[in-house]
Amino acid sequence: MKRWAGLAVLLALAGCTTSVSGTARPEPESPPANLALVDPARTASVLTAVKTATEAVFSYDSTAAPAYDKALAENLTPGARDQLTKLFSEVLNSPEPIKLVTRVIVSAAVEQTPDKARVLTVLDQTSTRAGATSKGVASVLLATVREGERWRIGEVKVNTAEPPPAPERPGAGDRVIARVRDSARDGALRVAGVLLTIDPADPEAGYARYESVSTGELLAGFQRDKAGRIAQIRAAGTKSSLDPNAAAAVMEIVDDKASVLLHATTTVSDAAGQSTKKYLPIVLRVQRLPEGWKAAGIEAVQPLP
């Protein structure tokens, strides 16, 4: 998966002043409710800590059960330990030796305060049992709490739908950064709703919507062989739509561009009317234009090599 190098945030606007007893003083500023990306270094520190904890508790070796129990005690609250034990029941109760190795592919903070964070994380999991190896990708939303210098996982949600946090209110200082973050997230969700919708009954109209929310190379890609792709959509007869409340978190903001991690659940119906759910961890690269945020790229999160 391609990543934009470097993490930069927009400069904050100068704070307003107010006159009190003839003296101009800076107007007091309350910090944003959601600190994700407001302090990039602190957000990166949280993500690093959660990555370490996640890889420890989502990996398991049946020949080293005491080490796994120690990892659970160190990195989970009691409630989260019960959740993970239920989630891993098949693995923990396997009659055969089993080894599960989990690595974090990508993560982003949905919401962050000094003592709590919710982190959207995509995992690469490799399982070996009876000489057979299987590999997969899973999305989890982790609620974490800080206890002293350690961040512990307090809740685990798998393939979850999650309404976004409340947007920041207008204000000065760091609130500008927070509002850009929220705007990019909401723009990415709007764009994803368009790009992940397929209607074979009227592919021309759907394709026009794809073009309307795209820019740059993504738009150029849509415009190449447009007629052929519309014909493919009509012939396949597959219908798709994005389910409500896709979990989303902004990974980075660079000038007027942002990368947004989404866990998108789609409902897909084939030509015979049979419906299935598809779970798609994706990264949307969006760009802010005068008419709003548009997609410059869309990439499925791929397993690690």
C-alpha cells in the first residue's frame, strides 16, 4: 500500500484578543475535544504503543501459553481480556499445536484525549496449524486507556460500524487543525459512499458520480476506457452499496491533501439477488479543492509480505 511520506499539519490561525480593563489579552482557548493529529508526535506515540500491545495480544503460540497469559495481563484490561478470550476461543481450544502471528499493517486514531484513544487498526494474521498455513487481513477498532506510562486495550470491536466523533466547534488555535481533520474525514466518507456504490441498472449515472468526486490520476483512470467499463458493470449485474457508519480515521494531512483509513462494510447483491457482506479496509487519498474534498486515489489495504 502506498503511503504519503511525511506528516505535516496546517498552521494554526493567530488567536483572537479581547480588551479587558484597557489591556489586550489573548482570548482563552480550550483544547479540541479530539486531539488526534492536533499533536502529531503524541498521536504517533499512542499509535506505536497500541501497535506493540496489539501485536502481543493478537499473536498466540500454543507451546508458549504462559508468555501469552503475561501479554494479556500487561496489555489488556480485565474486560478486554474476556472479549479477546471469547474471540480467540477456537484458537485457544485447538487440539493441535497452533501458532498465530499478528502484525499491524496500518492504524490511525479515530479519537484521542490525554488518557484515552480509539484506534482503527488493520491486522495481518498468519496462522500455522498441522503444517498448513493460512493468511488473512482483519480490521479492529480498539478503545485504549492510559495507565501511568502504559496504554492498555480496554475494548475490542471487529469489523465494526462506528459513527464519527462529534465535529469540533469553531474556535482559534489548534481547533483549525482539528476542523481540517474532521472535514477530510467527512469528505472521505462522502466520497467512499459514491465510489463503493454500483448500480447495474443505470451505470452511466453511477459512472458520472464517480467522475464528479475524483481528481488527478484517479479521475484520468475512470475516463480511460469509460465505455468498456460501463458495459462491464451492466453485464455483471452486481449491485453494491456502502453500509452506514463506516469507521474512519485520518492518517495524515499534508497541505491540502489527506490520507484516510476506512473500514468499509458493503452489501453486494449478485445478478440472482443473493446478498453478501464484504469487509474492505481501504485508504482513500483525498484532496481539498474549491468545490470540496475529492478522491485522488483509493487503495485496498494488502497483507504484509
